[in-house]
Amino acid sequence: MASLSAREELAARYECMAANDGLVDVKFFLGNAGEATSEQVAREVNALYCALERGECEPLDFGDRSI
């Protein structure tokens, strides 16, 4: 069985999020489209979600009233 590309993996993740969590839409805007391919962007986004799932995150506190 062939492994999924990063784009396919991200699409499957978003499909699951739409069905289970009510995700409606996601957009990525690159400042310079020549800096990364869509596969590279999907790989980075997948890595971000994996880090979040492992609990490798913490809230940022800038000392303002935004929280």
C-alpha cells in the first residue's frame, strides 16, 4: 500500500475535522508562492498538528488584555 502524500494526509485530517468538529474552511496565504510548494506547506502544517497532539504547546502571554 502506498503512503499518503503530505497533501493527502492534511486533506484527510481536515475531512475528519469537518465531520467531527465542524471545521468549515481553511486557507493558507503565502507571502511568496515561490518559497514553498504545496507539499512542503502541507508537511509543515501536519507537523504543527502532530506537535499539538503531543502537547508540545503553551499559551503565549504578552502581558496585555487579549487573554
